[in-house]
Amino acid sequence: MRKLLPVLLLFFMLSCKDNRPALVTSCDYFNTGDTGVLTAGIRMLPVQTPVGTYKVWTKRFGNNPTTKVLLLHGGPAMTHEYMEAFESFFPQANIEFYEYDQLGSYYSDQPTDSSLWTIDRFVDEVEQVRKALKLDSSNFFLLGNSWGGMLAMEYALKYQQHLKGLIICNMMASCPDYDKYAKEVLAKQMDPKILDTIKHLEATNDFQNPKYFELLMPNFYKQHICRLEEWPDPVNRALKHVNGTVYTLMQGPSEFGIGGRLANWDRKADLPKITVPTLTVGATHDTMDPEHMRWMSTQVKQGQYLHCPNGSHLSIWDDQQVFMNGVIKFINGVSGAH
């Protein structure tokens, strides 16, 4: 038995060295140090707001002291669910990451005070979540998709001293420019008769008409939101759980362009103020102009661009390998992982 012990120890040590970025082993990755009752990494974090204290849902995956990613979902008021795609990729790369439902979203508290639904209040929320999760400039990557990309930009412009890297996915730096792209490019790709019917339903504020969704699904959603023939279960769950009140208040009811409180948002002139390493991700069939996304990468101080040639707004699903490989390569490059 004594002769076997050195061999067994060597085998165990070698088994923990596979796919090792930086100094983190695969054995370390799954040792999160949790004690007591285990909750699958889920924590409900308190968030202070001007109208009271509420709780937001977060879930931790893994353990890597040098590489931690906080995911910001879109909407506003969608859920983390459609971002579960990262669960199939980040653990293999030893990237610690956090799924997170923003306040008002399904798994977090859903207060009804409309004064809460502003960009500044959401930025303050992300900063409180960062502090609670003990993320800092030595390890903290912020990744946002769609509205989450907008929120990530806003966070970086106020708190980039806490960031190690920034990833802006499928979001332009200007809502007026996005609105123009939707009307002048995307709408013109649709059958004119179908477009006329959709515009009529919008003009009469008939958004609850079943025909509106029936026309949008094959002619817009399947072309520019997610191009997979069968939408993944996490995407369908997120759509079921969207908080329509918050979504409409901030984004507006129309799927062509943007309205609501975000209609005039524009940060193009402020992009040069972002000095942390930044990756922008665009896609050929996206609702967002991929050339604008490419341009954004030239405006920030340390920018890179990732293009998903077969992707749309959810290129995390419909051009998954290109998206995930590119994002992981960026994160590892900034972290110095091998």
C-alpha cells in the first residue's frame, strides 16, 4: 500500500492540471468554499434604492480568483435564462461567472414604482451587486447583451476603475442610430405587404392583436433575433418571464426600433472615455448594425471587434461557436491565461 501512495498522489495532481488557465486548476474551479446549506451558487442580494430595499437573484458558477464575469441580460426586464448558453462553455475554460436577474425581472423582486426604471438607477444596482460579489479590477469582466450592453457601457463610463475588461454584445452606442437602422435597413428587407400590416397594427396601438406576433415571429424574430429553426428552451423561458410593464416603459412597445425612456440615449461621443480592454460583438443578421459595432471598437481606447457571420441578436445561440470562442479568447488574453 505504501508503494501505491506516491503513484496515487501523482495521478491526483495530474488530473487537476487539465485545461488550466493561469494558476487555477479544474479541481479549484469547483471548490467555491461554500459551507452550511448549499444553494447551487444562488444568492439573493439586497439592493438599496431611493424607494426601499429589494433583493436581486444571482447565481455563481466556479472559482477563479483572476477571472470573474458578471452577465447582464437584455430587455430591459428579460431574465438571465436566455444567457444560460454560457453554462456550456465558461466552465470548460475555467471562467468564474455570475448569472443575474436585474431588479424588476422574474427571479428578482418586482417593485411597481416606475421611478425605479432609469439607466442611472440600474447602474447603481450593478455597482451594489459588484460589491456584494467582491469583484474588482483584478478580476472583474462585465458582459452585456442588448439592453445589457447599454447598461455595461453606462457602468464603464461611471465605474471603469473596478473593471478588468468589458464585453458589449449586440448593442449599438446610440438608440437613435439603432432606430434609423431598423427603419431604413431591416424594415426594407421585409415583404412590403406584411410590413404595412405590422405598421398599421402599431399605428393603431393594437400590439396585443395575435396577428402582430404571428407576423413578427417568421418575418422578424426568426430573421434577426434568433435564426435557429427551433428556439432553445432557455430563450423560450426568458420570453415567458419578461416583465412587460418595465420593458414597454423603457424600450417602447414596437419591435421596430426603440421608444420609451431609452429613445434618445446616445453615448457615441463618450466611447473614447472607456479605457479598459473592450470587446464589441456584432452579427450579420442582428437587429443592431454590425458596422456600427465594428466602429465602436475603434473608438474605445483598447478595443477589439468580434463578428459573427451567421448570427443575429442572439448570436450566443445561432452562431455559438464563433461567439463563444471569440469571447473566451478575449477574456483569456486580458487575463493572461494560457
